Amino acid sequence: MKILFIVPSYKPAFIYGGPIVVIARLAERLVRLGHEVTVYTTTANGHEELAEAVKTPVLVDGVSVYYFPRITGDHTHVSPALWKHTWKTVKSYDVVHIHSWWSFLVLGASLMCRLRGIKPVLSPHGMFCDYVLTAKNQAKKKVLHNVIGKRLLKHTYLHTSSPMEWNECLRINHSWKGANVFNLVDLPTVTYPRQENDVFTISFLSRVDPKKGLDILLLALSKVPFKYKLQIAGSGEEAYVTELKTIVSTLKIEEHVEWVGWKNSETKFPFLANTDLFALTSHNENFAIVVIESLYVGTPVLISNHVGLSGYVEQNRLGWITGIHDIEEVRAKLTLAYNDKMERNRITATARDIITRDFNENKLAGDYVTLYQSSGTAKKVI
């Protein structure tokens, strides 16, 4: 099958976090299954641009990637060159898979597909959750949706990565047809040794961003009745990191909190394996690959009920789920996780096998192929 991905940014622009990894992993696995995958993207790399050749195919881990220049250096990612190339070539692909939403780049590419009679698969990657809809540029998003967005969405086939995201999307377009398939997660083949910590050690690994609810976690930890150490791995806007450090100081918990910096693909797994609990009290996550990564190395998780994988974690008894609107509830769940060492040991012993079963990449990539074939968007199968 000849498959086209259209996405605002692509590796090595890892500054954008998990979606970059997820999208690239899927593209690479589809290639390994014998499909031809091409990516149309921009040189976006935060406020800077990637130093990649533009308007010409670059082979990136088996995937043919076209990087197009953008004329805006912000999240709109406006790229007339990408739109023009999409218009000229989009009908030559069997399936078009668009990732993300709200940026002018994606809206323009969707319009090109609509005008050329192509019905793409759309993976919003959490762009229709309440937090995203209300946290930033709410008025602009409402205008975009009413003027052009909802018309374009009617001509897409929806893909989500969790039941929570599916329900959020149906609030935007109740007549959407589509399917739910887990994201692919890049998991190592090695086993990481675990250690017995002198102090109960909690890990956080993600972008340091208001969405992640770190302030909620800090407030709850300041009230727990046990000794702990919180290791925060990640980077974020300097102003927000400073704000969090002020909270830590105000709560007088500096001796319990360590800022350990960003962890790359090689260092994050041993980091997670050396902690007793992973915590993510996020306001919203359509998936959260770090939850799967943590469980894979045997570390139980405590996550909010706004994390897409919360249902999966609860169903498979892999950790603790908490609401985030009541700090006392978060404190109580943290205390429960601390006190139940037998349950933590059980999760450590069983989690890797469960994750290996459910996140087999060949199986999941095959599920995407089935999604493409059943969507009515695929012209043919080669």
C-alpha cells in the first residue's frame, strides 16, 4: 500500500514530545511490513528550523520524508510549498493519513484533500480534548472550526488511540466514523535491573508543562505521611519551571524534590526502572506513552483519570487512578500506593508480559492497515 502521512513536524524535531515518536514509529513499522510510506512535513523545530534539505525526499529510517519550509515560525506552521505539493501529488497515494489539527498547515492540507476528492484518515492526537479547546486561543479555535474546520472533519475518517479520546472527538463531530487503535511504543529488548530504594522514589518523565499537573502532584505530596523523593525528568519553558520551583519552596519540600533533567531514549528506561512509582496527574493526555514505558520496566503507575490509558491501567490492575480536582484524593491515592508494597511487587512481576502482549508492533501496525482498508479511504491494496 502506498501511504502518505501529513504532519506539521517530524523527527528529529523531538522538541514536540510524544506525538513525534508515535508517528515516526508507525511509519517505520509500516515500511518494515512492506508498505511504502511518504511523509510531508515542515522544517518546524520549535522557534527554529531543522537543517534538512527541503522539497526533496530524505530517507529517515526507511521512510521517505519531504521537509517543506514554513513562512511562520510559530504553531501555525504555514507552508504554501507543502500545500502546493499536496495538491499536485495527493491522488497518487492509496491512503492519506493526517496527524494533528488546528494548525493552518493541517487545515490547508485537509482542504487540498477535500478539493481533490480524497477522504483522509485523521489522527487528532488529543487536539479535541476539553483542555486544549479551552486552555489556549479558545476564540480562534471556535472561529476556525465554524468557518472551515467542521466542514473538513465531515470528510475524514477518525482514528483515536484511546476510548477517552474517542468520546472527546464525538463531542466535536457526533457522526464521525472511525476506529480506535493503540499507538505504537518503542520498547527496548533488554531488561533493566531494579533497585531497592532507601526512600520511596516517585518519577515524573514528560514535558514540564501546565497540562501535566505537576503543581497538583507537588501539593498532594506536601501532605503525605511518609518519606518520599520525587525525581522530575523533563524540560519546559523557563518561566513555568521557575513557577514550579517557587511552589516547591513555598511548600518547604525542597529536600524531597530533584530536578534531574531531560532523559533521552537510552537513559529514560533505567531512570524509570530505578523508581518505585511513576506519577502523572495530568489535566489531559489522549494516550501518554510514558505510562507504557514505565510499566514495561516494571514500575507501577499512578495517573489521573484524564489520561487516555487510565481505563487500560485500571482494567489490567497496573496501578492507581485518581481524580485531580481534590488534592486530598490525590494524597490518599499516593498513600495507598506507598502502603501496598505487595501490590506494587505484583505489578512489577506481571506488567512487562502484559505490555509485551498488547503492544506488539507488528500486530498494531497490522491493525492500522486494517483500519485503512475498512475506512473507505484506501483506493486499493498492493
